[in-house]
Amino acid sequence: MMRTLAGASLILFLATAFGFGQTAAGTNKIALRCGSLLDGRGDSLRADVFVVIEGETIKSIAATAPGGAEVIDLSHHTCMPGLMDTHTHILLQGDITAADYDQQLLKQSPEYRTILATVNARRALEYGFTSIRDLETEGAGYADVDVKKAINNGVIPGPRMQVATRALDVTGAYALQGYAPNVMVPHGVQIVDGPDNARQAVREQISHGADWIKVYSDRSYRAREDGVLDDIPTFTRDELRAIVDEAHRERHKVASHAVALNGVHNSVEAGVDTIEHGNYIADEDLKTMASRGVFYVPTIFVGEYVAQGRAAEGAPVWVKMIQIHQDTFKRALKAGVKIAFGTDAGGFDWRVNPAKEFSSMVKFGMTPAQAIRSATATAAELLEVNDSLGTVEAGKLADIVAVPGDPLSDVSLMEKVDFVMKGGAVVKRP
Ligand SMILES: [Zn+2]
């Protein structure tokens, strides 16, 4: 009896865990008539093709529509794989200034923030992001696990999610800061000190549903005369190594917020899997990242978006950081580091389309095709879902979006996604 029950719940888990259940796609046959197709395997467009979908899967790429299929006319569109944003915060509504952030943690309950997060999840999907990696809840506990569950159970619309739950940082390093010592305030992270506590926190977060472990590796940025962005590292090397070792031992990966010199270096040395932001990365660390396959998630747009506000608040370094970031980005491209698309959406208001990041990446030196690949095939590799997602080809899950026109000649068209399909179910159509 127990075995049967366990078996049944395993099947139910498998059916829901991968977000197939959003709307009953059934075995409906759909043919997308695409004016152009960027399949994500190469960088060139294929003209006038039909992408045939059966149920939740891509059946074939064909020259004609098969009989009995519902044809959706995208003949003036470019079709491409569903976009992936590998750095979001659905539990956050923008935090240009410290006051914006404090307000959310002090005056909004986690329950209210979760309601807002469900709206943000739907927004992400409607912008064309069929998968996201949400990199910590900023004080809202394990609410990301529940939003993911509600999406997978078909309760609310949203992208496929990988979640990081609470993130880790040391005492005195993360907001909320600056309150009187006798006032108890919430923090946007789980505070841990010492390798053993860090290991315990990793175990705790994984037991509550974390797919990724997120660490904050540095803080307090200062632009040096020689153009290097300096920082104060948060964790000791022993602490960071313990976190990475524990996460990897439990087959989970580690994302490190590392903006500058020491944070990046310590993270790379400790063996993290992704470097988040990386405004400054030394050449030797770029070399190590390239050879070990460590991903760089640069989040350019958010830096531009918050710079003026933070400068006005007394931190002009955020303006200087943009130039430093561009130089690092170019060096990373040259060094052959894997660059994955990530926006930090939630760090800016979700009503702003995170796809603005594509234009930022092109401005910093990528071609439009490279920028789109960073949000499809490369992002799928980062999320380790490249066997089922990330390209448009037979046998893969039908996560497909389309934009009107040719994004390879105007990448800002990526902000105009007006067709979205997730797992064979149409979410949005022109
Ligand atoms: Zn972030």
C-alpha cells in the first residue's frame, strides 16, 4: 500500500515538477507559420518554415503545415526558443535606493510580497521568459518555492522556475543596516558565520526546496585610480569553500553575487558555478572561468538603471561602475567566457521590460545573435535543461516566442515579444 502511494505521488511529482500542467495542451496539433526561425543552434535565420507542435513537444520543422493542425500565422515574425532570464527577483519591486528596499522588508508582509510575486511571474512569462532562475527572495523566506509550486500545479501562469530561496551572507554585510543596535530588523538574507553554520544553512535551504545556493561574496565598492573596482569580501575563503563543497556534495550549484576584484576572485577559487554582476573581473580570473566553464551573468541594464539614483544618494561609484563593466564585458567575450543572460529584474520595477538587457549587451559589444543565444542555448546550459529546452528542434519541449520583424538587425525588437508558447500551450498571441 505504502509503495503504491509512493509510486503514485512520484508520478504526480514528475508530471508537475517540470511545469507541464499549465493548461491542458492535450495532444493538440499546432503549426506555427514562422516568417523566420532562429532555432538557437546557429546564428542564421531560416525563412518560411512551419514549427509543428504536438502536445507539449516540437514534432518537426516542416515546409508545409500537416493536415488537422491549427495554424498560427507568424509570417511577419521571427520565431525563436523561449527566453531565459537567469537572474531575477520576483519577490522584489525595485530598489534603487536603500529606502526602497527597507520599505519592502519593513512594511510589506511576506504574504503580500508573495501576491505581488505571482503578478511578476506572469509578467515575466508575457515578456517572453519561459524559464527563469530566481536568485533569492530578499527577506521573503521560501516564498519562491511556493510560487514555483503554484506555477507547476497550473494554479497561476508563470515561467519554469529554478529558485535560490534565502541566499547567504555574513553578519554586518547585508541590508537592512544602520538601525540602532537595540532595534531588531529583518535581513534580506540568511546570516551565517563560520564554515559549520554555512554548511548547516545550505542543508536547511536545500531541504526547503532551494535549487541553487546563492551567496553574496562582496560589498562596499570603490573605483581605484588604475580602473580596478575594489570591494570588501564578505565570507572568508574557508566559509565560501564550505558552502560550495556542501552544495556540490548535495548536487546543487552555487551562484555568487560578486561585483568586484576580491569577491570574484574568492568565488572562482572556491569553485562557484556562476558569477553574478561581475562589474570588474581580473584577467586571470576570466581565464580560470573560461577553462572551468564558470558562467558570467553580467546584468548590465540594472546597473545603468540604478546608477543615477544611487549616486544621488551619495554613492557616485555606481556611475563609474558602468564604464568598468563594459571593459570587463569586452575582456570576457575575448577570453571565451560563457556569458548567460540575466537581468536582476526586481532590482528594477517589473513594469520595465527586462528584455532591455539585450540592447545593453549589444551596446557593450555582443552581436544581436550572441545576445539572443545568451538567453536561449547558453542559459539552458547554465540551468542544465539543454537536453529539453533552449533550441527549437524536434523532440524538445515547445517553449517558443516570436517578435515582429528581424531582431538580428534591430535587437530592441526583443522588447516586443507578442507570441509566447510554453510547453505547447499558447500564453500570448499577436
Ligand atoms: Zn540580484
